[in-house]
Amino acid sequence: MQNQIGTNLDRFRTLIKEFREDDEMRWKYTEKELHRQWRILKEAGGSDEQFKETLKKAGINVSALEAEYKNELKKQKRVLEEFRKIEPPPPRRGQKERILLDQGIVRVPQEINTLIYPPAQDAWGDSEGCGFNLGLGEINIKGEATGDGWGWSATAGPAQPPACTLLFYYFPPRAGELTVEPHVDFQGEVILYAHDHWYTSTWADLHLQLHFDLYQHYWDGEATATILDVHTQNINTAYWLEDHRVMSKTLSVSAYDPVWIKLTVTHEAYAHSSDAYVSYDFRTGSDRRIRVEYIRIHMPGMRIVALP
């Protein structure tokens, strides 16, 4: 019996190590491929100086455009300083009451209907950039991007989006159809600024996604929820993002073997030209964070048959 427990524990730890290594290999592959594509685009692209020479040959006053552009950047700086003063909205009523209600659901015989709360079993990614708090089930991220020049020069494109993973597990007491439903809360600020002129190539990108997968003997297949997906050439806004995201997957499981619950957040910001700026903060202070509030576990029970 003792040997069996030791073997199971070793297998438990080995799986966590394999999950982490698989993700790291895929990150390296994607990073290498993106860099290869960027080199191709750079060799085929032009530059700000080449574009300005073309304008001069067409009789356009480039010096006047440069002066106008510098004034625009000064205005942009003042606007962004004001945007950063954003405060979180008042908290919603009923959050704690809702969670307590979830715990008090009536159970039919042999039905499994429970909640998993943090801490997470493990986490991986850029530990500093991800700001993991396993005890609270939190990922704490922030980032910003601004471009350079008029935007015609070939610049380093977006790298592999940073990925931050939290891992949970559950031991099903019997075989059957298991439904897993993570509840993830996003609270943070977003700043987007882009002003495209006729003589510039300006845009702002911001992407934030939540990925969810289950594993027992095999990966079920990743589901993705898009939290932010912005690609625009003209925008001037700041807002507080408040998003409670619920995802769900059902898996046929065997008894007593762990079901691994993998939740990953990927995020990416990109700005092209000096007149574009992107910022997001899900990290600063206790108000800004991405938190796994709880994970609902459900397996139907046996039907109650009324006797005559």
C-alpha cells in the first residue's frame, strides 16, 4: 500500500513537470517562427527616411509635417497622464451572497456538486511578469507599448505573447461525465491611444485571452475566451475592465485518477508609430488582478424513482 502511494505521488509530480515542459517547448517554437517571419518582413520593408524622401520629391513640406507631428506627441503625453488617473468602479452587490448560494445547492443521491477554491497546485510562465499568487489563485500582469517614428520603418513585430498558467486538480470518486466550470474575475485598467495621419502608419493592438483545458489520460482540447481584442488606427480612450468570465467543459473520467484543470492567460500589446500607445494594468494594488474565484465540479447523480 505504501509503495502504491509513493508511485502515485511520483506520477503526480511527473505529470506536472511534463505539462510545464510541453508548454515551454511550444513557446520556444512560436518565438523562433515569429522571429523568422519578422526577418522576412524587415528585408522587404522600407523606412521613415525613404518615405520622407518620396514626399519631398512630390513637393510636400516634410519639415512642416514633422513640426505638426511633434506637437501631436506633446498633446498625447498630456492626455495619457490624465488617463492614468482612472479609478475602479464601486464594487457590485451580491458577490459573496452568490458564492454562498452556490455552496448550498440541493444534492440528489450520489450527485457530485462541489467547489474548488485556491490555492492552485502549481504555476508556470514568467514568474516575475505573471505575478503569481498561488494562495489566492491570482495572476497579476501589466504592460505597455509605444511605437517609434512615423511607423514606416520595419520594426520588431510582436513576440510570443506572454503566457501565465495556473494548475488545479480534482480526484473524481467515481467514473462518469464530469463538468468543470472555472469562474475567473478580471479587474484592471486599459489605455488606448492612436492617431493615424495621412503621412503615418499608425495602429494599436491589445489582446487578452483566457485558455482552459482538462487532462485525465489525455488533453480534452483547449477552449479560449477573448477578454480583449483591439486592433485600431484611431482611438482615444481609457476605461476600467470588469469581466467575470465563466467557462465550462465536460469530460468522461475514470475514478480516482486526477483530473488536471489548466487555466492560462495570454496577453499582448503592440503600438506602431510614436503616435500610438497601449497600456493595461491588472497588477497594481489590490483592486487590479486576475483571480480564479472558484471552480465548480459537477457530476450527475442517480435518478430518484418513485415506487408505486
